[in-house]
Amino acid sequence: MASASGCPPEPAGPVQEQTRPPPFGKRGRPATPQTLTEEQRQFAAENHNLIYTYLWNRRLKVDDYYDIAVFGYLRAVKRYLTEPRLRRYQFSTVAWHAMRQSITSFHRAEERRRETERKYLKTLPARPPDPFEELEAKLLLHDLAAVSSQEQYDLASMRLQGYSVAETARIQGMSEKRVRGLLRELYRVYLCLYT
């Protein structure tokens, strides 16, 4: 039963301290992330190969997923060394769980972003195709075919269709650096021949 002043009654037993910092600091501002201690840094360095092992076992490209997995890994290091109850598990178990959570959260955020983009694109008025733009693109592709490899031609074709370098790289299964390099070489040859 509440007291006459409207305040809740005092708890009967001792109040346990929070083991995690509150999500907000003083005056409602977001709390600043705590840096790793020297012990945590050393522990993270000793077990760093777990990130590569996890990505390899999940068949995830290191270039694409390392930055995402490392956040979960570092969170696992901090929790493992500050929460004694986690010591009953092997660190690799805790780390893999945290990395999986980070990657799952990333995929959810990406899906939300793509869905928002799709919804936005549906709101744009449809623009009728410009026959001159289409003809210019066809002529350019015809000229590029004469001086390019099949791989370069496919990349140039995708770029002319409006795909970004990142999308082109993902679809063609190569790095963005390689896509840019091949296109740069193609454009250089094209400009030398036709200017």
C-alpha cells in the first residue's frame, strides 16, 4: 500500500546496484561509450582471430562484415570481463553470440533502409523515357564494346543503367576497387581513341 504522500513504499530488502550504465547520462544526454581498459584491450588482442573464424564459418566476406562483427566482439570482451556470470561459458560462445547479434541488427537496418528507399521511389512521378538519352546510351555502349573486355563492357552497361559502383560490385561479385579500376582503364582507352 502506498504511503499517504503518494510515494511508493521503501523496498524491504537491499537494492542491487546496476551492472550496466544507464542508457542516458546526466541531463538526459546519451551516455558516452566507455573505452576499453588495458586488461580488456589485451584480452581482445589475444582472441582477435575469433572474428575471422566466425566470418569464415558463416561464409561472410571479411571486407563486407569485419567492421560490423568487431562491434559485437568488443561488446562481448567488455561484458565477459565485467560480468562474472558469463565466465561459466567459453569466451568464444559469448563472442559468437554478440557478433551474430551485430550482423543481424545490421541486416535489419539495411532492410529497413531499402524498404524506405523503395517507398520513396514509388512516390516519385514516373518520367517518360527520353528517346535521345536511350540512343546516346546505345551508341556509347556500341563504341565501348569495340575497345573493352566483356567484363568491362558488363560493368559499363550496368553503370549506364543507373547502378551505383557498390551495387555493380555486389552483383558482379567483385570489390568496388576492382570495378573502379576496370572502368577507369576502359574510359581512359575510350577517351584516347575518340578524342
